[in-house]
Amino acid sequence: MNFLRGVMGGQSAGPQHTEAETIQKLCDRVASSTLLDDRRDAVRALKSLSKKYRLEVGIQAMEHLIRVLQTDRSDSEIIGYALDTLYNIISNDEEEEVEENSTRQSEDLGSQFTEIFIKQQENVTLLLSLLEEFDFHVRWPGVKLLTSLLKQLGPQVQQIILVSPMGVSRLMDLLADSREVIRNDGVLLLQALTRSNGAIQKIVAFENAFERLLDIITEEGNSDGGIVVEDCLILLQNLLKNNNSNQNFFKEGSYIQRMKPWFEVGDENSGWSAQKVTNLHLMLQLVRVLVSPNNPPGATSSCQKAMFQCGLLQQLCTILMATGVPADILTETINTVSEVIRGCQVNQDYFASVNAPSNPPRPAIVVLLMSMVNERQPFVLRCAVLYCFQCFLYKNQKGQGEIVSTLLPSTIDATGNTVSAGQLLCGGLFSTDSLSNWCAAVALAHALQENATQKEQLLRVQLATSIGNPPVSLLQQCTNILSQGDKINRRGSKIQTRVGLLMLLCTWLSNCPIAVTHFLHNSANVPFLTGQIAENLGEEEQLVQGLCALLLGISIYFNDNSLETYMKEKLKQLIEKRIGKENFIEKLGFISKHELYSRASQKPQPNFPSPEYMIFDHEFTKLVKELEGVITKAIYKSSEEDKKEEEVKKTLEQHDSIVTHYKNMIREQDLQLEELKQQISTLKCQNEQLQTAVTQQVSQIQQHKDQYNLLKVQLGKDSQHQGLYSDGAQMNGVQPEEISRLREEIEELKSNRELLQSQLAEKDSLIENLKSSQPSPGTNEQSSATAGDSEQIAELKQELATLKSQLNSQSMEIAKLQTEKQELLQKTEAFVKSAPVPGESETVIATKTTDVEGRLSALLQETKELKNEIKALSEERTAIKEQLDSSNSTIAILQNEKNKLEVDIIDAKREQDDLLVLLADQDQKIFSLKNKLKELGHPVEEEDELESGDQDDEDDEDEDDGKEQGHI
């Protein structure tokens, strides 16, 4: 307060004594008056004086105004006047134009009054609570006052709001206010609140800020909207820039898809107002925030894929190829497309397929390169095209191959009707415009970045320099132009062309011994480089000397000693004689010490204020950082150390081959073990399925047995219920079929008896005839006849005796059967007498007998079917037993195979233990060799990837061994 009074006393244009007294009286009325109307009038008067007499009102009235906010909240009018007065005191926005010294004093006043106001944190909390009032005369001045406080002392006010309960949530309600004035000023308030405060940015984002802001942008007409759209876009940038959490939330919430309509620019491009250009510029910047190379690679990649899937990239490419687009929008669109496709293979492939709407259609890459090598195009546009080309080739070996292939003889269009990307790059590389030379050299270097295959392919490129002369290689032409130096009159920087060519050659030769051999094969190259390095030139030429030293160092470090005249040792001797090792290292250090080197190493986008600053490329700075140290060590290394290094390299290569061989063996064994385990598991499953089937069949057989037993029981019960008829029908176990059979036998015997009796009668009659015809004895003829007749009689008697015996036996059988018949008839009569009910006729008895016989025959038939079914089940059971026996034999075979596999596994483990011991010995040898190399000063690369791979393999082996033991 004393400071403020001192400032007031030092003002030359201070108020009159009467105004000071008036302000004092008004403050007294505010503090002491009991009537609300009086206090309201006093505050209104202070408001009217606060703009002109800001210092005096602030000194005397601030405490009273804060007290009014605390005590008179029920009256919205006095609260509104108090808030307006405080805003006039604190804000610097509405200051009248005064002298510069007075303006500085006013800014100091604003910050001092803000410091006084927020000294009591309750004042800010009170202001936040007042924003909950819906009354326009309270909410709007409250929003303006809090915005002014944030502009004056942002971090302090942000911290107070952050710790205030529901502080940020109250402010988010302003975006939903139906009154546009309050809503728009609420956007400005959130801009100031979210500036450089990640915690508040996260809270605001999770309070559904993205949804509300995108709704406002849509309602206002997207890019055709007014300044409200601009304010919303600035707030979105505050929330997303350098905030990975909010970026992920924005992507997961599918808000990227809602950005596509922003870029749906119509064909009528005449309506490019200044506000539309500003809005579209901010929209493009917002897209770049999501895919910035500074973001984590995973987050950037997911946003790039989402932009391709929703069609946003396609829409940007449409703007890129449209006509009538303002230059600054076109430039920013190129930069945006660059970062959307950077490192994303899908997006890069799509961009390669985009064609410009020309006749005939040309690829978008070719059209852009034509702008890059055209010196009449704006500088920023050419930089943007170079950045787009670099992003297209970043981690895109397929695209690099396509660009290099346009330079190869087999793909060049002999008719000359179409211009390829390679032809444009060569044209720019050898033009008289130094900026085109630099851009083309850097673009071609990016086509070779980390791609040894394309470096070798580019060696095949042949150029026709003039009619009648043989073609020269691209590598030779670059060195020729480099050696000419300033002899060619070029437009632009003197050293820009040479720097670009040297960067191209350094990128080309690094990690490519074949290219180094081609470069050294030209006997003029090494003397040129040593001559450039050895000269004492001005400061501008020192950078060229440093790049020449780097190129010569690359020729030494990546030299495979295939040329006897330029072997490593000879080149180092040449440097020591012509230049001196210390001088060479000093010249090499000029690169990293250059003022533009650090600027280019910060970010990949080539953003230069003017062409003179376009010296270094971002990727080249990383190459220098990688090679500077190893080249320095290679220069100081002796020939013996080189030999030892070669031996160590060979040993390491042998070790690598051995390790790779054993790794392959172990992998094959692991695969075999896995296959055998799978076979065992498959056979186990089959065995379990067969056992299950057997169990099911056994249960089914048991069920059939139970059913059969049940039917037997039921059959027995039925036979008991049949009663007496059943007993009579069986008659001591004799069935009705037996009775009928006996009757048939009796009838047959009777017929045989009658036949025998008839035969016997015939014989008797024959005997009687013979007796009556017998002659008297006396003559010889009679005697001979009598002898013949006696023989015949004897035969007849014998036959008669036989017939009698047969008749007797048959008579005995007939008698026996008659006896049995009589017994059966007696039993039948007894049953008939005892069975029938009185009054029942013989017909009824016969009917019952027929019914009983039918039932009995049905039961017999069912019994027969059951017997057949039991027979079929027994056969099925026999087949199942045979399957079970075969399964048991298969299991026994598998068990034997398992035992053999266990023996093989034990042998494999023993072999692996022997291999591990061998590997340990090899590692010990390698460790000792590496220590010797370190003692000799040679850098030894740690094989982190190899060790990590070995560790993974060992982990896999341990895991497999654990599983195998668990299985055993």
C-alpha cells in the first residue's frame, strides 16, 4: 500500500484535492451507511470514477468493495457495480493512450492491485462462488474480473483455483450459458486459465470441454465462423499441446473424426476472408499438435492411423491439390500433411498414390518437387515441400526405393513425355540456384537414409553431361561440381551448394564400403579433400573444411581396404603428413561448433527465417553426432591396433556364427519337442475319448440287462396271473405242441399197423394157396418141383417171421402210445371238469384257450427278440473289448515312446549344458578381447540386442524345461 501511495504521489497528472475527498466520502458511505440504496449509489459513483482515477479508487475503495461482495450478495445490482469497479482497477485493457512511462506505471498498478486482491485466497473463492449466479449483471463482470486476474498473475491465480473445491467445474458451466456474450468471454477465461498448467488442462478436458468446444465450432460454421471459432481453437491448442493425457483422451473420444468437416472447403475458393484464413490456419496447427514429432511415438502413430481411417488425410490432400488456396494456407497444409504421414507406412503409401488434377495426371510428389526446385516459388513454400518429402521418406524403405528407381537407366522414360522425381532432383542438384542445389541434395540424402541397398543402387546412376562425351556416374558428377567450387556463377549463398553436396556424399558413403571404394577409385578426390582441409581459409570456409574432414574420415572408417593405394593406414599417413592429426580433428570439430548446427538439431522441420540460414539438415546433425567420436578414435589408431581390431572383428563374427548355429539347433529342438508334446496330448485326448466311449457302451449294456431282467420279472408275473389254465396247459411240463405231435405219431402208427395187417393177410392167403396146390410124392418131376417149392416156402417163412417180429414191436409201441394217450385224455378230462365255470359252454372254453395260446405265443416271440438283442449286445460288447484292447496296446506304445523322449530330453539337456559351458568359455574369451580393445582405445559396441536375444532364448529354455518336468 505504501508503494501505491508513493506512485500516486509521484504522478504528475494526479487528481484534484476535491476528487480525492469525494472518493473518500464515497468510501465512507459504502462502509458506514445502513441503507442499501445509499451504499448502491456510492458504489455506482465509485465505478464511474474508477477508470479516470484508478489509483485513488484502488487504494481507498478495494477493501470496501470486497466487503460489499461478502455482505450484499442478495442485491445483484450492487454486486455488479462492485465487480465492474474492481475490474476497472485491476485491468489494463481499457487504458487511455498516455505516455510510455505512464503505461508502464499502469501495468505495474494492475499487477500490484491483483497481488493485493489474491493475497487473501478467500477473495478468489468468493469470486468463483459469485460466478454461480445466473444474473447477467453479476456473472458477466465476474468473468471479466477473473480473466483480468489471470492475465496479471496467472500462475498464482491458477494455483488458488486448482485447490478451490469445484473451482474448475464452476468455470466449465460458462460454456453452457445460453447468452453468447458470457459463453464467449468464458472461452477467453478458460484460455487464460489453461495456459501452461497441465493439471488444470486435464481437469478441463475431463469436464467434457472437447465436446462443448467442438459443438460451438460446429454451431458457428466451422472455418467460416467468426472470432469465436478462433478463440475455441486457441483453447483446444492449450488443452492438447504437450499434454499426452489429453491427446490420448481426444483420440479415444473419437473427436478426431469430428475435425474432418473443418477442411471441407468448397470449390468456390473466392471467399477466403481474413478470419477464415486465420481459423483454417489454427485448425491445421491443431492437427499438427496431435501428430507432432515431439509427441511419444505410440501416441503419434495412433493419431495418424485414426486420421487416415476417418478420411482426414484424404481431405487435407484435396486442399493440397486444390487451386486458389492462399499461399500461407497451402504452406501450412503441406506441413500438416508432412507430419500426418511421417513414419506411418499406410499414410505414406496413400500419399504416394495421390495424383494432381492435371492432364495428364501427375503424382503429388512430382508436383511438389517441381515447386521445391523452382526458384520463383516463395521460400517458406519450398521449405514446406522439402519437409513433406523428408517425412514421406522417413522410415519408408519402399518409398526410398521408388525414388531411387526413377534415376536408374531401366526406368527412365526415353520419350521425355513425363518428368520423374529423380529427374527433378538431379535437375535441382545441378542448377545454378544454390538453394535448389541444397534442397535437392538434402532430399536425395533422405532417399538414402539408413538404406544400404539404395546407396548401392544409386552407384548405377549414369549422367550424360554433354553430347559426344561418355556418361559419368552421379557420384563422380557430385565430386566434380564440388571441386569446381566458386568457379560456377550461382545465385544465392556461396557455400550453400558445397555444403549440400558434402552432406549428400557423407550420407551416401556412411555405412557403405562399396560406395567408399567407388569414391576413392577416383584419384582426384582424396587430394582435393586434403587440400581443402589443409588450407587456412576464412570463417565462412571453415564449415566446408569441417565437412571435407568428415567425408575423409568416413572414407577411412568405412574403408574395406580393397584398394591398395587408399588403404586405411595409407590414408592416415597422408593425413598426418599433409594436415596433421590435431589439425584434422580441430577442423572436424568446426561442424558441431557452428551456430546453425544446434538450431537444426532441435527439430526435424526445416524452419529458417531466410535462405542464408539454410545450412544444416536435422538428420545430418544426428549423423555427425554419431560419427564424430568414432572418426577421431580411428585417426589416432595405429596399424597394429587396426589389425587387432580386424582379428577381434573376425573372432566376433565367428563367435556370432557359432552362437547363431547353436541357437538354430536349440530352436529346432524346441520345435521338435513341441511337436512331440502336441502328438502326446493328441493321443491322450483320443485315449480319453475311447475310454469315455467304452464307459458309455458298458452303461448301455447294463441298461439293456436291467431292461431284460425287468421283462423277465414282468413275464413271470403274467404267467402267475394266468392261473389254472396255465397249469392245465402245461400238464406236468408238457406243452400243447407236444400233444399235437404225439397225436400225429399215433395216427401214423395206426396207418402203419393197418398196412402191416393187410400185408400179413396177403401172405397168409398165399401160404394157404401153396398148401392146397402141393402134389403127392412118387415121380422125379414132382420131386424136383417139390424141392424148389420148399426153398421158396422157407424164404417165405423167414420173411413172415420177420414181419411178425416187426408187427409185434409196432404193436408194443402202439400199446405204449395208447397208454400215454389214455393218460393224457384222462388228465385233459380232469382239467375240463375242474376248470370251467358252471354254465359255461365248450365254445367259450375254446375261445379262452385260443386267447391264452395267442398271449403265450406273443410272449414267446418277445422272449425270442430279447434273446436276439442280448446276442447283438454281446457281439457289440466283444467289439468294444477288442477296441479297448487295441487302445491299451496303443497307450503302451505311446508310453514306450514317452520313455524314449524322456531319455532324449535328458540327452538334449546334457548337450545344452555342454553348449552353455562352451558359450561361457567363448564369452570369457570375448570379454578378454573387448578389454584388450578398450585398453587399446578402440570403441567396443555393446551387443545389447544380442544379449537380450540370448536372454530371451534362455528364458524360453527354462520355461520349456519347467513345463517338461511338470509333465513328467
